[in-house]
Amino acid sequence: MPNTSVLLAAAAETSKNDGPGWVLRTVLIVGILGAVFLAWVLLRNYGKDDRDGDGDDRR
């Protein structure tokens, strides 16, 4: 069985060069796009008062 400290040193050296990885990058991009989509969905009908359903806001 290899020495644990050697494995940890090798893992630390490899991760230093690779960056956060494609999984973290994908999670960040999907999270940001999801937040933008959620904001768009919530704000597109903000301020509309369409209780009677005819679409005419004049009274």
C-alpha cells in the first residue's frame, strides 16, 4: 500500500494545475443561469393586476 502522504502530495500538485474542475464550473454556470431565469419569471408579471382576465388594465 502506498504511503498516504505521497498520495496527498501528488493530489495537491495535480489539483493546483487543473483549477476547480469542470464539475464546479458547470454547477456555477447552471446556478447563475437558473437565477437569471428565476428572476425573469418572477419579474415579468410584477405589477400586473389582471384579476378579471380580460387583459385590459384601464378602469
